[in-house]
Amino acid sequence: MEEHDGIEESSGRLTGSSVNGGGGSDSRWVDGSEVDSESPPWSLLDESETREEQGSLRRRLVKKARRVDSFDVEAMEIAGDHGHHTKDISMWYTIALAFQTLGVVYGDMGTSPLYVFADVFSKVPIKSHVDILGALSLVMYTIALLPLAKYVFVVLKANDNGEGGTFALYSLICRYANVNMLPNRQTADEQISSFRLKLPTPELERALKIKDSLEKRSSLKTLLLLLVLMGTSMIIGDGILTPAISVMSAVSGLEDEIEGISTGVVVVISIVILACLFSIQQFGTGKVGFLFAPVLALWFFSLGSIGIYNIVKYDITIVRAFNPAYIYLFFKRNSTDAWSALGGCVLCITGAEAMFADLGHFSVQAIQIAFTCVVFPCLLLAYMGQAAYLMKSPESAESIFYASVPDALFWPVFVLATLAAMIASQAMISATFSCVKQSMALGCFPRLKIVHTSRKRMGQIYIPVMNWFLMIMCIVVVAIFQSTTDIANAYGIAEVGVMIVSTSLVTLVMLLIWQKNLFLALCFPLVFGSVELIYLSAVLTKIKEGGWLPLVFATCFLCVMYTWNYGSVLKYRSEVREKISMDFMLELGSTLGTVRVPGIGLLYNELVQGIPSIFGQFLLSLPAIHSTIVFVCIKYVPIPVVPQEERFLFRRVCPKDYHMFRCVARYGYKDVRKEDHHAFEQLLVESLEKFLRREAQDLALESNLNELEFDSVSVRSRDSGAPGVDGNDELRIPLMQDRRLEEIGTSISEVSSAMLSSVTSQDEDPSLEYELSALREAMDSGFTYMLAHGDVKAKKNSFFLKKLVINYFYGFMRRNCRAGTANMRTPHMNIIRVGMTYMV
């Protein structure tokens, strides 16, 4: 009977089968939008090939009716209300966003001139002008190739409806290929307007083979998930290292300018600045962006201006570095030392991943405009100015940034650099918040409190726990290393690791979704991936000198995220395996083996179909059960935003006299859940009433269509007995069929209009009036939220490692993460809990 239950809950047919063998009062209705993966979405009428024309007419008639399954009544009454993701963004608004990106996205990359050449020339001593020109050429082409060519022109286009980051790429892949580890995907999810993708054409057998391989091999699913989790872990590691190196690099200028300033004083000042930086995060990215953007705009202006000043004053021939041949000469002269210097050169693109990870806070055009018009030219001028100064004073390489600043401008530039360093940290802090939010929504991170700091931009969030954790770890890193050189060694590994993950995922997107031919798709990883692997080989040599730190951070976060995902998947599979069969429910009868009292019980669970086993615990523990039961499933789908009018699926469970329903509430990983429980309850009842009325209409429509089908079959049987005359059969029979087809179409329209007008009068349907009155009576008696206090345990015969992971690590995270009642916003006075242990 489990199989029968699954068919009833997810079939795409309007069924009228009787549970008890009785009449239509026990009929069961299932909306055509929730379909089983093995059945066609519109298998409403199984027509034979000889009646294909009639079937298409009937299917078109039925498909015109829009389903009513949303809690959001207001959105349902506004046809085509998709304003929140089709909003026409003006050019001025885009420019304003581009201005904000200076304060949020590009601070990290903008402060890289503070320490890049100092780190490069600590590995390669300056012996000739070729060393300077080669290092400058290497920096210039690194910025042009990776941030500009890769991210601005390619990776930003791989966004998930305006959302960026490794998890956004993962969700994009999950929409096309069913590779999500949590088996709760429904075909109805693909009907969401923002879910649909431009799929590869059938001719691209390569894409289809890759898709099949990903879906059939669990090892590839796990490998893809681990790759995504590793990239996310590296981004979080960047969120720790970026503030540390940026602030320390800015403050270290005091050691050369003021006598008596020791390293200990620099460390203390850096810690104070870091504490202030993380303290203002609670005000939100938008406010921080408007506060910081003018400062960063002035910073970039000063970088460009000082660069032009140094180029003109010291050596205008520095433009020779545009010739990439100097890169070859640089490696030829310095060989091993030049290879080691790549670890410092990669610091010039630190924060490039923030361009993609912070995309949800802004827009693609805003980020592209800011980089191409402001960031890129100012950075080139800054590095060229420093190189020009080194042509005259090579001994100043250790503190080249402040040495190249005119004496009269030292203090203004120092203040700007300190503020810019604080702002640089904002880019990766915001990116960390975004990545954690996405991973939480996709079931890969323990539940944490999320504060939405903007009413206009849904992506601007603040996570208090992560904010204070990042602050503590930044302070620890600064206090332990006390040197920007050692932190730089750690920083490079994290940055390059994130880039390699992004390159791998974007390549997969190209092969699966973008319909690019094999040559173009492979050029992307061959060009950019090769460069990144070269940089990775250079920074991995610094593991003993501080490079171990990001690997430790990444490993810890990877273990946390994979353990949470692994435990969540096992828990869901346990619920599916132990769900209550429909046979058992039918044996209990409409009373459910207990007393039904007026009221509405909202049972929260994770199953998208079937009756959860926790419902049996409530039947055993409670002396009575509510007259109306609604199984509410909060489900996150792999898209950023689900339109309000497409958010909820409402279905009936068991026969009518059971008064049991299911609601699947679908959210994107960027959606904001701010429902007040009073408004939620009111919308639920109104939507349920509309659902019941629509159900009655569709049943009447189905009945009329069945009668019409019977009549048309009888007509066809009579006509088929009239033989043609001579050779005119081929001409006369199609004409007669066309005439009958027109008559059938006319009769369908007449019957459907008559049926719709008849069912709008609710007084003529006593069963509907009875169910509506029972629902109103239950509403007047109040709502009760039924939750499970679940505990997950590994089976006794499980391996020791599984017991350790599930019983201790996963159990510890479940006990200490944000409770389900806080996430669901349920009133504490109306909650009933029962204990439940899931053996996995």
C-alpha cells in the first residue's frame, strides 16, 4: 500500500477512485501540478491514437484552469505578480549600486598595493630593472586575466538568478541534474517560473551523458558536494584572513614613520580596529556600503593619482611592462626564486572571488561597471607608480607603498589606508554571510540566526554567530603571527583554492547548461585553470611558513558542513522508510482510532509526500486529535527566490471525511521568512477554502468530460459502421471527422461553461458546504503547532566512525543550533511536542 500512497500523493492525474468502493463522496483529488517522476505531467485522459484530437481539446480545456495552492491570497489575486524579480532597474540605480560595490566588494583588491610588491621582492632581490619590469608585468597580466577576463566577463554570467558563489553554482547544477543528496525533489518544483532552465538540445549527447552519470553515480554526487563544500570553506577562511592582513598592512606604516612604535603596538592597534569593524556589521551591508563607498572612491582616486605622479616623476618608461616578454625574462633570471615570488604576486587578486560571492548584494552590471571603470585602471596605475619609484630606489622594496607616497601626503594616505583596510575586510565578511546563508538553505550548515538588514535588497544579511566567530579568529591570527608576510603565505592558498573550485563548477555549467561546444567549454579550464594551478603550486610551498592555517580552517568547516548534510540526509531517509502506510490509516477510519475534537493541528515535518511516522507518536501520546490536520513541510528548493504565488502546494491526504491535508511550503535559499503566525493562520484557512472550492469545480469538470468522452465514443462507433462509396472514402471521411471535431469542441465549451456556472453556486453542493463549515468551526477552536523533538542515533550494528559522527558530532550540532520553533516562527503557547528517535 506504500506504493499506492505514493501514487496518490504525487500522481499527475485527476483521480476519482473510491477508497471504500463507494460513490463520489469518497473520491480523492490530486492536482496535476504535483507529478510523479515516472508519469507524464498531463496524463489526465489516456487517449488512444485514434482519439488524439479530442484528447488535445480536453487537455487544453483543463490546462487553462490555474491551480490554487498558495497561502498568499493577495498574490493569487494579482495575475502574473512577478515584480520582485522582473523589476526594471534604472541606469541611475545601477550606478548607485556600482558606487556601493566600491565599499563592499572591491575593498580587498583595492588594498592589495599595500603588500604585494613588498612580499614579491622579499623572495626575489632586485638586481636589475628586468626584475622590476618582470614583476610588474606579472601583476598586470594576472589582474587582467583572472579578475577581468575570468570573473567580469565569464563567471558573473553563471549566476543563479542574480545570486553568486559556489553554492549558487551548485544549486544551478542541481536544477538541471538531480544531484542533490537530499531526496526530496518533486517534479512540481520544476514548474516554478524561476526554476526553469534552457536545457541542452537533444543533439548534445555529451551533456545528457554527463547528466546521467551525475544522477546515477552516488560517488560523483558526493565528489561534487565535497568540491562545493571545500570552496565554501575556503571563502570562510578568506573571511578570517582578509581582515587580519589588510588591517595589519595598513597599520604597519607607523613603524617607519614614528620612532618607538614596536610590532606589539601595531598588533594592539590592529586588534582594536578589527573589533570596531566587526561591531558595525549589525547595521547591515547597505548602510556599511554607503558609509564606506565614499572612502574607497577617494582611496582609488588617490591610488591612481599617486601612481600617475610617480610614473611621470621617476620613470615613464615603466610602460614597457605591458610587453609580456619581461615575464619570461623574470623567470629566466630568477628561476626558483621567481617561482616562490608567485605566492606574493597572487595577492594582487585577493578578493576577486568576492566579486562573485557578493553578487546577491548587488547586480552583475553594477559589479562590472565598477571594476572596468574604476578598480582596474586605478590598480594598474598604482602598481606602475610603485614600480617606477623602485626603478630609482630599489632599496625601498620592503616598505614600497608608504615610501612611494609623497611626504606631504603621508598622514592623509595613512588614514585612508587604514580605513580602506577596514573596508577591505567588508568584502569577505559579506561573502561569508552569503555563503553560510546559502549552505544553510541547502541543508549543509547548522541552523543559525539570520538578520535581514535591508527591506529592498534581500541578499543583505547579518549572521551574529558567524560575525563574532570571525572577529575572534581574526584577533587570534593577528596575535599569533604578528607579521603580514606569514599571513600572506596563508592567504594565497585560500584565495587560489576558491578560484580552482569556481573554475571547475563553471566548466560543468558550460557543459551541462550553456550549450557550449566542447572546444570552447574546455578552453575555459585550460586557460584559467592552468594559471591557477601554477599559482597553487607556488603557494603550497609555503605550508610550513603559515600556509597550513587556511587548510586547517577549511578542513574544520568542511567536516562541520559535510557532517550536517550527512546526518540530515540519513534522518530524511529514515523518515521516508518509516512513514505510515495508507492501509494503516484506512484501518483506523476517519476517527483515527481516537477522539476528533474541534481545532486545526499543524504538524511540521520534512516529508514532501506520505504520512510521517511522528504522526503515529501524536496519536499514541494525545488523548484526542484535532478535527482538521495539515502536514506542513518547509522545503528549500535550489533556486534563489520562489515567487509568492508559486510558493505553496496544497493537497488532500486520505478520503474527505478524514479532513487531512498536506502543504509543501517551498522557499529559495535567498527567500526571507517573516510570517506572523496570526497572518499565517488566516491565510492558511482562506487558501484551504479556495482549495476546497476549486476541488469541487475540478471534480465536476472531470465528470462532465467523462460524460462527453462516452458520448463521443458512441457517435464514433455509429459513424464507423457507414462504409464509403467507390473511391471517395479518403476524401469524405476526413471532412466528416473535421465536422464532428468542431461539434465536439462546441459541446465541450457549452458543457464546461454550464458546469462552471453550476458549481459556483455552493448551495447546490452539500458535501462542500459541510466541509467548509467544519473548517470554520475548527478555525474558531484555534490552531495547535505539533512539533517533533527528534533525536538521531546510529544503529547498533553501524561502524564505529558512523556512530562517532552521528551520535556525537551531529548530535552535538543538533542540540546547540537554532531550534526549529525559532526558524518556523511558531507561538510557544500553542506548541505540542513529542519525542522521537530516528535510527539511522
